[in-house]
Amino acid sequence: MRYFATSAVNYGMMALRGYAFYLSFVLVLTPALVSAPPALAQAGTRRLILKDGSYQLVNKWELQGDRVHYYSVERSEWEDVPSALIDWAATNQFEKDRQAGKTSARAMELKKELEAERQEEELKSPHVAPGLRLPSEGGVYVLDTYLSEPQLVALDQSNGEVNRHVGRNVLRAAINPVAGTKHTIELAGPSAKVQVHASLPAFYVNLEPDEESSESSSQPATNEAWDRFRVVRVQVKGDKRIVGAIKTAVYGKVTQEQQWVATTAEQLGEGWVKVTPQAALEPGEYALAEMLGKEGMNSYVWDFGLHPNAPANLAVIRPDASELKRDQQDGLKQREQP
């Protein structure tokens, strides 16, 4: 009996010593856990606040040695920053305030800065549909609708068998046939690579002519008319498409023959021009053409087809989920205003 009593006492003392060791371990470790930055954070958009007062919008990050590896929401790619540059106290406090629904002075300041940056980006890349904005690098795009979803599709410049995407740089070649001749502008193949599904598409153009890529000089870019873009109906003949013809009479008069589509042009921010047909387009092959003043039409055109039942285009820009949500919230606020 005495043996059992002694064993019970010893066992109790061992348990107490173990609990005391565990408690001291927790007390020592807790401050370190509280002050240390989280090893991984992901659940929506977060802010990594730097010691200089700036911040990065991220949706996840992780510590890798002395660096922070994070996924940038603004640039959609992984980036790194030295962990010594992060103001972890401000980052954690901002996150606590956000989760608690509080609006601190710093949070309000950051919110205003973010809104100002968003408005500045919108001026550079205008919205064309809810959650869908034009690329900041420019180019030529058509706004299509496929399976009820708005999509931006890039158009390539084509001239015969030439098909090169050049972004804002525009290739140029005016046709100057000799007197008494007729010159047709032809595209290879019976159909364009890009097929539009919407009967009333909108075209967005933002070009910076490159003198080195031009085959014939025209007016300087600063003097060019912003509404110089036209939509032309292309005629399919066998394995090629005829954009139009240029005739030069023996006495020197130059005339062009194209099936122009009536359009409306509108200037947008940061050099963008919107070209919209005035009526729904019939199924067929088309091209967006540039007029070069007295030199006539640029033989390099942006070709496309319009067929509602065509397959989906491979490379498209779709609405961004976060942008779409923000646009919906902005629209709801506007409707709620008296």
C-alpha cells in the first residue's frame, strides 16, 4: 500500500514538473510568435507596408530566408523584397483593422492613395466593358462577345502573306500605281485568323508610327488625323480576299474602290481611338484600314471576319474578376445616389 502511495506522489510530481516546463516554454515562445511576421498569408488582397510608407498589393506571401516572396496583385507575378524593408507592425496592424472592420487614419490614407492610382490607371487604360480594360501597351483590338462574355481580341496587321503583330508600331505602304493601271490590295486566304461573333463590334486603336518600319513616309505622327481609320468590307475570291482597288487615270487622277462601312470615331484617353459601325455588320470578311491622307489607303490592314457561329478565338483578354466586382459595386453606389 505504501508503495502505491509513494508511486502516486512521484507520478504527480513528475506531471507538475512537466506542466511547469511546458508553461515556461509557452511563455518564452509567445512573444516571438506575436512579433514575427506570418510565414504565409493568403485570403484575398493584402498589403505589405514598407518602412518608407509605400506598400505592395499582394494576395499571398511567404518568408524565404531574409526575403519576402510575394504574388503582386497589380502585376500578376511573383516578386521579392528584403524582409528588412517591411514594416511588419504596420502590416499586421492594418490587417487587424481590416478584419475588425475598423478604419484607421492610415487605412483611410492608403484607401485614398489606392483609389487615386486606380483612377490614374483607368485614364491610361479605359474600361470597355465591366471588368475589362484596354491594355496599357496599346495596339489594335476589337471588342467581341462570345457566349455572352465580352472579350478583347488583338488584331494583326496583314499585307498579302505578311502577318505581324507590332503593338503600337504601325507598318505602312501606300500604293502608287503608274498611270493607266489598276492595283488591287489582296490578302492571302479565304478568311481571317480572327473571327468576331458580335454583329456590332467596337474597335480600339492606339498606335505610334515607327519611321523605321514604314515603307513610305507620310505626315508626321503629330499631324495625323485621329479619325483616319475606316472599316471596309472585303470580297472573297477563291483563296484570297480583295480589300479594294486603286486606279490611276492617264491624266494622273487617282481613285480608290472599296466597300466602306459607315462608322463613328471617338477619342478616348491616352491616345486611344474608338471606331464603331453605325449599323450591325452582316456576316463576312472585313478589315480595319488606315487612311494616309493624299497617299490613299495604307495597304497594311487589320483583317477580321464576322461569323456568329465561328469557334472561339485562342488569344483573348477576358474581364478581370476583381475589376468586375469593383465595377459592379461602383454601379450599385451610383444607382443608390439620389
